[in-house]
Amino acid sequence: MRAVLIKDEKGPAENLYMGEEATPEPKKGEVQVKIKNFGLNRMDIMQREGQYPLPPQASKTIMGVEFAGTVSKMGEGTGKFKEGDEVFGLAFGGAYAEYIVLPENMLLTKPKELSWVQAAALPENWMTAYQALFLEGGMKKGSNVLIHAGASGVGVAAIQLALFTTCGTDDKVKFLEKLGGNSEKLHAFNYRTQSFEEEIKKIDTGVDLIIDFVGRSYFTANLNLLRRDGTIVFLAFLSGPKLEPDTNIAQILYKRLTLKGSTLRSRTAEYQSDLLGRFEQHALGLIREGKMKVEVHEVFPWTKVVEAHKEMEANKNSGKIVLEVTDAE
């Protein structure tokens, strides 16, 4: 089968190329899916650069953790799906390819209301957002929540459930405000021209939960904003994992704050399956009804995967970047 591979196993975007790999065959409890579209995530860039620790189940040569396609072959002991069923799902890796094999409990039926592109844009972002807000962050009704990197794929999913968000351009502020239906409850701030700490404190006394992708440069402001018994869930460290010298962490003690990190990809198949079930039960219906939106920034043919990676590296996207598996020329 054809697949996107990495020359020399790691390197810049230019090292990505279309190559050949053996077509994976389903084992007991697994199904094979013929992929139509797959999503691009920040972790793919880190993996390409050799900076992402792969879980043991992941493909060592093919990136990609989310996709949409049709069931093409069944392994022994499967019964949830049949050949030809339209599905989308999460994987430990291997989605930058024509075919993928994975446990059937890591798949969901693709709703007819969603396009292939939208279905491929859903799994990683929405599962990560749902996990961070509810399972790790303990978000409750009435909580004040701050989402950093709000125009990212995960951010776009999360802010539809939150109140405050940051991003890097005025255009992205407008995009997020429109996504939130211009609701007075959603407040978006351009961190390049505004102090999100000062702006939030003009509106309320602080926040109860912060979902942070940034790390070092926001750390002190995050602590200042958190109310007593508040929580920060770290999903990435875009500004670096090491704190500034002389950073004062006393508020963690005095406010009884909780700081925790979470990665979805390193979770077990059972955990991810349970998360998919919770998402299907509590959120997918709202997306099908159009009450929550799957925002796609751009769709690239997978032959332009280099351009797609560069688009994300330049932080140009507002929403999800999706690639389409096209026929061989």
C-alpha cells in the first residue's frame, strides 16, 4: 500500500515522501479500514522531528492517529461492523496510509450528517478536549474555563464548551467569536496585544480550570488567574517545558491548586474506547444536530503533505487541517 513516510526516519517537512509499506492484516479483534481522509495534529510534527515518545503500539514508520474510511476486512472475533461500513476513529499511529488496522472498539460509525472530511477532523481533537475538560479537569456547570491556543484544532473543540480563550491574531479572535455565536459568554483575547490575565480580571475574579498548550510563558499568569482549588491541565509546552528563573510557585500551595498533564495517545485501547463511547453518548449528537461545529481550516491532497505540515508549523490554521487519500496518478 501507499503511505507517507519520513526520509532518514526524522527531519524537516521536506523529508516527507510517498512510499510503499506492507498492507496491514487484521488480527483477532481487529478490523482493517480503507482510509479516505486523515487529520493532521501537532504531535505529527513532533514525531516527524524525532521529539515525540511513541507508545509501544504505534507504527514506527507511519504517522497519524485519526481518520475516516470504510471497513475493508474483518479479523477473527469481530462483529460490531461489517465490510463496507463507514467509520471514523482513533489509532496509536499509521493513519497516513491507504489502509490501517486497529481494534474495532476504537471505531465509531460515521454519522450521515458528517462529510468524510469532518469525520476525520473529529477524533483526536474532540476526544482530547472532552478528556481534558471533563475527565481530567473535572469541569462542572457554572465553571469559568480558560482555553489557551483557542484556534488550534483541540482549542476549537474545547471553546465550544468553555468561556475564555487566547489566540495569536485579531483574525483568529474574530473566528473564535463567530464560532461561539458571538455569545457574550465567550471572550477571546489576542495574547500578542492584550494581557489575558488583565482582561479576564476585568470580567470576573478568575477561572476554575485552564487547558494549557503553552507552558513556560503563561505559567505565572495561569497561577494568578486560578481561583482556590483550581486546576491546570497541560496538553503541550509550545513555549518550552522549563520555567523562568525565580518563578514563584507558592500559589500552588496557598490556593490548593492541582497541576496535571495528559496525553491521549499513550492511553490504553480500553481507555480510548471508553472515551469514544462517552463522546458518542454526550457530544456527538450535538455535532450531528449542528449545535456544535467541526471547523476545518483546509483540506490538502496527501501528495501535498509537506505543504500541510508547513501550514501548521507556521500556526496559520484556525481549525483542523485534513488530508485526502487520493488515487495514484
